[in-house]
Amino acid sequence: MPDLDAIDHRIIAELQRDGRLPIVELADRVGLSATPCLRRVKRLEADGVIMRYAALVDTRRLGRGVQALVEVTLEDHSEAVVEAFEAAIRDRPEVVACFAMTGEMDFLMLVQVADLEAYSTFALRTLLRMPGVKGSRSSFIMQTIKSDLAYAPMPPARERHPP
């Protein structure tokens, strides 16, 4: 894990608020001149801390008004079954996030579709026919209370626990 200082954390927080922020403005906000700020951003990108830049969109305005959290359990956990399931999920545009989990479920997915009919088609004709799927349980999102895809900023460990 890269050693990040308070300025690195401020850079990350500012870029998460606005990924299109010009470097001069970013530098001003974090208390650096443009050149050292750009060097830090490039280092954060090279180290994989900043993975990519993306636009956050309102999926309802794009015709995907139904969102579901879907718990998936597999028949077994052999490497072949898990890899086949993961490959099948990566190819599905309805699945915008998929996490391997501990506990009673094997995977938790966020699925976005146009309507309940589209979800039914996905669940019955696609998901339940995927390699190794034993079952699924869906919970539909009725209202979004908070959707902040940014990380929760924290000061570096040495600043949280001074000697």
C-alpha cells in the first residue's frame, strides 16, 4: 500500500468531488503549486490509488429505473464453477457491481434494468441459467438515501494515532 500523506488525501478527496478539476485549481485547493500537484496525481495514478475517472449518472434518466441487490449462491465452490460464474457476470451489462461475499451468500450484485419485466427476463433466462448458480434472492431498491461512491476520507494512520 502506498504511503500517502495529508496532501495526497486532499488531492483524492478533491478529485472525487470533481474529476475534471483543472490541475491549477486542484493545486490551489490543496496548497501546492501546479507542478508538484501534477506529479502527485501522476504518482497516485501510477500506484493504482486513482484507478480511473468516470462520470456519475442518474440511471433513471437513462432508462434503467429498476435497481436490485441480488444475492447469489453457487452449487459448489470449485475453481471451475466460480471462474465460469465470474466470467458470465462480467459479460452482463445489467450487472454494474458484483462482490464475492462471506456469510450465507456467495456473491452480492447490483443490477440495473429498465423495468420489472426486464428484471424478470434477466433473472429467469440469464442469471438462474449461469454456470453453477444454485439460487438467488432479490431485494429491489425503493429509494436511494445515500449514494456516495467515493471512499470515506481518513487521515493517514500516523495522523490518527500520533506517537
